[in-house]
Amino acid sequence: MKLPSKVTPYKESTIAKFPVVLELLEKSDMTPQELYAKVRKSKIKDISEFVEVLDCLYAMNKIEIDEEVLHYVG
């Protein structure tokens, strides 16, 4: 996980990608594949970065995974 520091600017950190994912999941539930297809054109560069973002959001109880569908918890 990339945290903001003197070396890593906020824009390149994992935390900066949270709003991109959460905004989409607030609107509707999606499978990870659907969500990745929508965010890969924006700030998220590759699948490993996408998985890091999902891991962090899940650990913070911001999203849930139910039968292969991601839900925004809030």
C-alpha cells in the first residue's frame, strides 16, 4: 500500500484512489470485474493497485462482498 509521504505524493497514494471506487459503489452495486472496467481508465493504473484499494476499503468496513458483488457500506 502506498501511503502519502515526502517521496510519494498524495495523488499517487492508495488513499487518493478511495473516492473513485466509493463514488461508483454509492450509485450501484457491482461485481469486481465491472468496477475495474470503470476505474481502470481513471486514476487506478493496474489490477494490483485496484486490489489494494479494495482490500483497504474492506478492512475499514466501507465495502462488503456478498456473492461476488461489491456493496457500499458507508
